Amino acid sequence: MIFPAIDLMDGGCVRLIKGDFDQRTNYSADPIEMACSFASAGGQWLHVVDLDGAKNHIAAQSDLIIEIAKSTDMKVQTGGGLRNAQQVKYFLDHGLERVVIGSLAVKKPNLVTEWLREFGSEKIVLAIDIFLDLDGTPRPATHGWTQPSELSLWQVIDAFLDAGLKTILVTDIAKDGGLQGSNIGLYTNIMVRYPTLDLISSGGVGTLENVRDLKRLNPAGIIIGKALYENKFTLYEAITC
């Protein structure tokens, strides 16, 4: 499944490189028009990120995200700045299919475990952004991708298995926004270790061959952002390749 991405700042579509807010590209596309174009191209899921929320640790564009979700028949998952159960419930009550929880899963795992049990594992996606350390161990990043955790990716995932974790979204920060291909080795390792989890890959897709490489792994989802905005290929081509 291809997940086109809409990253929001100040009400518009943007893309960052490696999560760096100083390496930001603004796009003229209206977010709602963009969502409708993705739906027309055959998109079934949409991934929306509130980057203002992620940066400032408070959801900032909830109304716009709900408006985007209502503009098409696509299923929508969203994240960025979610810090309490009320925010999660607000999105789910207003038609969002799933919420995406990022660094909070590393910093407050007990809280996120409560949400998995309260809302159901089908409604919560754990988004884990990683650095590879010198020995190749993937370590989650916190504080806006500036600091690697002492925990490994495996330790973070393992902590949620008993709570019924179903879906994980993993981004190799070194690949994000680079359009040079995804970390196939990392995703292969994750799928071998956790065959019962649904993996959504994110970061690095720049060509249709990159899409095909990921499709050969058969993850649950492939997020594509910058390549679509930079017209490297169309969403329809990515879906059908």
C-alpha cells in the first residue's frame, strides 16, 4: 500500500531534509487540493504530519487535518504533537482512521501502552525515527531528531508487544528527504524479527525503482512524500509499478 504524505507547516505543504526545520521546502500546493489529487490517482491511505506540532510539542493544525480527512474517501492517519488521550480521541472521533505516535513512545512508553489498550491497536501507529550507530544498531531519535536514545529500536518495539502493538512506522533519518533510496536492509531485518507486525517504511524514495525495491519486501505500507512533490513520478505510477 502506498501512503502519499502531506507534511504541514503554517497551513501549507512542506518537506524537510532529515527532519531539519532549517532545510525546509515550501510547496504551492493547497493541502486539501493535494489530498483530492492523491485520491483521484487511486490513493487509499493518506499520511498527514503536523510539523508545527512536532516542533512545538503541541498539536497545532487539528482542524485543517480533519478538513483534509473529510475532503476525500481516503483513510487518513496523522501525527505530530499529540501528547494526551483527549487529542487522540478528538481525531478518532472526527473520522481519522489512525493516530501516529512518535517520540512519546520512547520517552513515555507506559502512557502509550495505555493508549494502545484504550483505543485499540488498530488505531495507534508507533512511528520510530532512527539513527544507525557505529555498530549498525538502530537507535530511536528524540528531541526533534537531534538526539539518539540509549535504547535500541528492538527494545522500544519489544516494550509494546504485550499491549497488542500491530503497526509500526520506521524512518531511517539518514535517508529522509534524500531521494537516494530506502534502507532495505533495515526494513528486511525488522520484518524478519517481527513477522506479525505491519511495517510502514518511510524515507528515501526517489525513483520508481526504489518503490519496486520496497514492494519486493511487501511491507504493509510505503510512505512517499518529496518524490511526488518534486514530480519524480506520479502516485498512480507508484501504485501500479
